[in-house]
Amino acid sequence: MIDIFTTGGTIDKVYFDALSEFQIGPAAIPDMLRENNVHVPHRVTQLMRKDSLELTDEDRETICAAVAASEATHILVTHGTDTMVVTGRVLKAIAGKTIVMTGSMQPASLRVSDADFNVGFALAAVQTLPPGVYVAMNGMIFDPEHSVKDRAAGRFRTEA
Amino acid sequence: MIDIFTTGGTIDKVYFDALSEFQIGPAAIPDMLRENNVHVPHRVTQLMRKDSLELTDEDRETICAAVAASEATHILVTHGTDTMVVTGRVLKAIAGKTIVMTGSMQPASLRVSDADFNVGFALAAVQTLPPGVYVAMNGMIFDPEHSVKDRAAGRFRTEA
Amino acid sequence: MIDIFTTGGTIDKVYFDALSEFQIGPAAIPDMLRENNVHVPHRVTQLMRKDSLELTDEDRETICAAVAASEATHILVTHGTDTMVVTGRVLKAIAGKTIVMTGSMQPASLRVSDADFNVGFALAAVQTLPPGVYVAMNGMIFDPEHSVKDRAAGRFRTEA
Amino acid sequence: MIDIFTTGGTIDKVYFDALSEFQIGPAAIPDMLRENNVHVPHRVTQLMRKDSLELTDEDRETICAAVAASEATHILVTHGTDTMVVTGRVLKAIAGKTIVMTGSMQPASLRVSDADFNVGFALAAVQTLPPGVYVAMNGMIFDPEHSVKDRAAGRFRTEA
């Protein structure tokens, strides 16, 4: 069983006409897994609806506690991209689980979005990688300790 | 470097108005990888444009020869779903490479399609699994020797 | 009240995985009008599910009879593009109604399709034009008696 | 020739990852008309990129002046929905032209958006209606003097 925790981020942004703005809405991932005909056993829990720039230390503790408390050894976390590696470094305190983080540069609600691809990519990574914490973005697997989001280039890259 | 071979199948079907019908067009995967901001080194080769029900033994030999001749040890093959496991069994003759097959139930050209998700899923699987031949569909990894496409259920499943 | 009759054509093609082919499915227009937040009073009736190349004289009589029998004076007909003008000429026998025909070059189920635009265009035309029969395609209004589908160019054009 | 002026609004919102927010981008309408295979002669001018709640009296004068100065008698204006009727009332000072305003409740960049449909609808209205100013939304044609956007209901409606 794969335990999926959602925290918000770009992937879950939808447009609210009554507010004339985009906000983080319900987690995109349940509809996404159904539409993509996914049959691997899983459970989805929405932990929070936050832009990752707004995540506090307490939020990271909440995420960490939820992952640690899960009986599952395969954990997928969807997360805003801006501070994904920061949360990833905190999650490294948890031993014995394969923890894969992903998100998207464009909301899942857009016509052209990397959300479906990235979640597919992460869902394979979480089933196949050994215990540890990984960032699954841009069709690559990164170590959160040695990677950064390069905002100007619009992608993640390895950094010593 | 990941060597990607395309053979046709549902994933590559597009609508030709002048013919009033859908046919297999150019491989969907290059645009897909670009739109999804994929940065892992790869190369794409279109081997054929066939529905997998029409693949002959000679076609399977062609696919096998291309995979064997590649200097890459990580190979992704996009393929129609109907005979994906048949080709997968033939590919088992090749040792020392991680070969992952995927495709989709709905063309990549459709508004609702499992193509992006499946290719993302397969692209992680090919980077993380040990040498062998795998079918990556429905968010799961199957052994082509012990799996079938269940047409009625619209999904792959394990079979002894 | 606008009476909408659907007859099939490219606009209604969907992919059936179990058959490995596209076929004309349920009319696309009810979901389309709901998704586009359309509030003009209307009713939708699916008359047939046919490629317009396969429409017979009897089919055209059926369409004509349904339009003539409707108590509405504003009628929208969705139809395959190949013989849209042929049916349009038959409908000219009906006096006193504004009858607008439309369809699409790419199925409504595709990511890039002219279906939504064309139906929107036709829905305004049917509310604003005087009685007569019109083909509403390519952002233009044509007289079926003096227009043809130019297959090579992928568009309709006026012809003397 | 139809002269199309864009002013911004929800229809033109796109997601800028580097800012983690949606902003009004380039006008959506040129790509939209091309993708929808529109062949009616037209010209597109982007006048401004503003949420309609931020439009000032000076902005409305700018829009009015551009419409008045156009040699075309058929004018389409894309505009945010919140103050569309306000600008429409200002445009009523212009005589002898058919001026149709439209926009969308969901950005054209979204998977599910009313943008294509509404622009199609407005493009027919502008070709068929007599001189005057009209709001073309929700598959209906409104007089800006006697209509409002009902934010709670997410639609326009007539008001005495």
C-alpha cells in the first residue's frame, strides 16, 4: 500500500472566479489516479493547502509526523516546488521508508501541465527505490540534500 | 542515456480529417517530454507505426534487434497494449538491460488520456529497476511472462 | 427555446479501447453546454450516430422531419462535415425557421479541437439570423447552396 | 473585417512559475482563432493587460477611443467579466457599429474553460447583430444597460 500525503503547492491550484484568483483547492491526485486508470493500492490524505513558500517549521513537523506515523513503507508526498528540498531534508530523519516527493511547475488544472507526468514518474519511483528520501522532478530523481530548484531555468538540478 | 523506441499503438493515434479517421501519426513522446520539462538524457527512435494487433514476427524481430543493438542499458519501448506482453516475452532474450514497455488506453491526443502519466511512470521505472523486461501500466509494474491485458476490464493484471 | 438535433459526425467521435478504434459515441453537446456554463433554454435530441459520408436519403428525411415537427423556430443541427451542405440543401424545404448546422474537423474529445468554438459560434448564429438554413463553420456563416467543404484545405469555402 | 481588441481579464490569465502566481499574459485570442481554424478576416490589438476590477475611467476612455477610431464596423472586445457591463455602457456612446464584448469565467489556459466557446459565440454575434453594444456570455446576448454579473451564481443575468 502506498500512502499519499498532499500539502498543496502549484499542482493543486485552481481558479476561483468569485475571487478572481487562483488558490489551492482540493487535492488533484484522487481524480488524476482515477482518470489514469491506476490500480496500485493507495490511500490519499490532504495534510494542508499551502504554497510551499508559506510552510512553517510546524507544518514540516506535521508532514514529518504523518509520514512517520503511517504504517506504510512507501510514501508519496505532493508539495510546492519552491521549498520541496527543504522539507525533503527534514524527512531524512525518518528511517526505513521510501519517501518520494513530487509536484508540478504548472497546475494540474491547466491544459498544458507537468502534473500527470510527474505524479506517474513519482509513483513508479516510490515502488522501486530503496529506503530514503527522493525528489522526483523533470524526469529525474534527486537527493534533496544535493539539489535545488533553479527558478530562472524552471527546473531542478543537482548541486554539490 | 535512455534509448526510447516507439512502435505505434493507441498512444500515437491522431485524427486525420481528410480521411475521417484516426491513424497512428508521428510519435507523441518527443513533444510530451518537452512539454513536461524532462531533462534526463534520452534519444527517441520511431521504429514503426503499427497497431499492436498487426505486429508480425518480423516486426518483433526488428524491435528486438534495435534494442539489442543499442549501446544503452536503459530502454523504453512504447507499444500498443493488445500484444504488449507478447513482444515483452520476445524481448526477454536480451540480457543485461532494463527494458520497460508502456503505452496507453486512450491516445495522447485526447483531452483525457493516460499517456502522460504512463510515460512518466515508465521513465522512472526504467531508471530504477534492475535488468529485465517489464510492462509498466495502470501505475503498476508487471512481468510480461505473468500478466495479460484484460480487455473487458480495460486494464492489465497479473496471471499465473 | 432552441431545439438541438445531433446526427453524429467527427464532433462526436470517442475512442473505444476495447475495439481499438474511434466510433461515434453519445452526443458531446450536453456536457459541452454544461461545462461552458450555457444558460439559454434548449433541448438536445440525438437523432442518429453516423459519419456523414454514410447518411442515406432516408436519414436526411428523418432529420428533415424532426426539424419540421419541432415547435421551435430556432434549430441547431450538429452533423459530419463531409456532407453537411447536402443535408443543408434538403433542409431548405422547411420555411419559417432559423436552422444552423455545425460540426467539427477534430473530435470534441481531443485536446485540440474546434468543437467548443464551433458550437458556441453556431449557438449565437441560430439566435440572431433570420429564417433560413446556414452552415456555421470556420468562424463564418455559409449558405449550403453556395458552399463546399474543401477537404484538401481542411475548411469550408463559398462557391458560386 | 472584424477588429478585435483585448483588454485582459480572466480569459488571458496564465501561470508564471517564477512568480508562483497567475497573471494576465499575452492575448489568448490569436492562438485560439488559429487552432479553431477561423477564416473570417480579422485583426487583433492588445490594448491593455488588466483585471477588469482594476480598470480606471482613463482605461475605459482608451478602449472607447480605440473602438471609435477603428475603420471597422464590427468590433469584438475581450474583457474581464467583473466590470464588463460598466465598460459596455461607456461604449454605448459610439454609434453605427456592432460592438460585442465577451470574456470567460475560467482562463483559456485551463483544461476546462469557457473561453473557446464564448469567443466563438461572440464572433458569430458580431457578424449578425445590428449596430449596438452587446455582452455575449453564457450562450446568451445581453444589453449591458440591463444586465449584471451575478458573482454568486457565476453567470450573467438580465436586470431591469
